[in-house]
Amino acid sequence: MLKQFNFIMILGVSVFLTGCAADSGNTKLAKTSNEQINSAFVKGKTTQAEVKEAFGEPNDTDIMSDGQVKWVYSHIKRSAMARNYVPVVNWFSAGTDDTTKKLVLIFKDGILVDFSSSTAKGETKAGVLS
């Protein structure tokens, strides 16, 4: 009986904590490292169609005054901080640890001119002390 209780408690805590992560944005970008991106794209050769096939529709599209087109792909992963689960403490200080990935591509006449990729870590604060 005690083993069953322990198993149920472990399972319950695991399910509870697993639900504390949220993803938004381009999931293909989330699974791709900056090194993979740097080796996949070739300036002056890679086309918009090839990028769209690899990552789908961009999150943002800008058309610049010189005729170049900028595509932006982004992904944010948020994970709840451990202190969110401490009673009373979470009233004063809670939040999420955030990881943001971004891919920016510049095209001229459908051909890649330049690109950059980045990963940034940060946090979102909540609670009385935020």
C-alpha cells in the first residue's frame, strides 16, 4: 500500500510540474541550434522557398524601402520558477525563466542576402516584489 501511495505521489508531482512549461512561436526553430542554422543557409544562394520549406511561414515579415524583404522567426520557452510552488513566498516573488530564440533573414529578389540567429535567456517576474 505504501509503495502504491509513493508511486501515485511521484506521478502526481511529475504531471503537475510538467505542465509548468509553455512554448510559443516556431517549434522548428526551437529544435534547431544556431550552428545548424549557420551551416544550412548560404548567402547569395539560399532561396525564400527553401527557408519556408525548412521553417514554415515567418512570424513577422517586413518589406524595406530598398526592396529587400525581412523575415523573422521566433520561439519563446517559459518555465515556471521553483519558488512559484512555495506557499506565501509565491505571493511576493514568482515568475518564469525564459529562453528566446530568433532568426532574422534578409532577402533581395527571393535570394538570401544576410541572416542572423540568436538565443537569449531572461525572466518574467510576478508577485508583489516584482
